[in-house]
Amino acid sequence: MTSLIDVIFLLLLFFMLSSTFSKFAEVELAGPAGQGGGEAGDTLFVQVSAQALRLNTASLRIEELPARLRESAEDGAAHVLLSLSDNVTAQRLTEVLVVLRRLPALKLSILAPR
């Protein structure tokens, strides 16, 4: 009976240590390709903070972001400047990047905080 308990304990320990409890997401990031000149109407400014999200100074929820970007971009393609406040977590940034990846015509640049 004690050997059975030892085996069960070892199996329990193995599965506890080998499983993950976090959900991982993969977001592809690339550096800027170059300093291209675009038209002023093609650039959209998105500000991200821990609790708020703004598109060109208009507050919105993260669910509204794709539709508002489609409306703001005239031909569907635009350059998005993503500005992060000091209190933005990596999880919040990942959530915004996942939403932005649904719009493949957008060019994305992340402004690094100083």
C-alpha cells in the first residue's frame, strides 16, 4: 500500500511541475524598416495607459479600437504610432498589439518612453 502511495505522489508531483497555468501569447515585433515620409492624414496616434486607451485624443474601449481604426484610415492602410505611458504593463501592451494585428494593412511603430 505504501508503494502505491509513493507512485501516486510521484505522478502528482510530475504533473504539477510539468504543467503551466499561464496563458502565453506570441506577438511578432519588428524594428523600423526606415524613415519613410508619409502624408499627414495617414498617421494615427494611439495612447495606451493602464486604464485608458485613446485614438487621436478620443477615449475608447479596446473592443472599439479596430472599428475606429478602420474608420480613421481612408484607404484601409495607415501608420499607427503607439505611445505608452509609464504605468502600462506588458499584459496591457500585448492585449493592444493582438487587437492591432487583426488589421494587417496598418504599419505600427511603438514610441519608447524616455
